[in-house]
Amino acid sequence: MTEAPFRPREKLIEKQKYYQSIHRHTYLKGPLDKITSVTIPLALAAASMYMIGRGIYNMSHGIGKKE
């Protein structure tokens, strides 16, 4: 017994041609890949650098100490 294909062969060939024609890195080939591969990590890095900087500032000035 054979199983029906998950996606029609024509659609698969069309998608393969599209992705093979793009001359970018593999992880940036999709339409929304810039958001997940670039923007989110940059936002997390910026937020963590801000929090580290704020913590260092607070420690050096003695702000927020528990008595």
C-alpha cells in the first residue's frame, strides 16, 4: 500500500527552484527568516546588555541595596 504524497510534486519542484535561485545564506532564504535569525537575537542581546549595564551602575552607586 502506498501513501499519498504530503505535497504535490509540482509544488515541491517550484519551491526547490525558488530556494535554489536565492544567493543568500541558507538560514536567511525564507521570507520571514530575517526576523527569527537576526532581529530576535539582536533584541535579546540588546536587552541583556542593558540589564547588565544597569546592574553594574546600580552596584557602583549603591542603589537598590537591601538593608
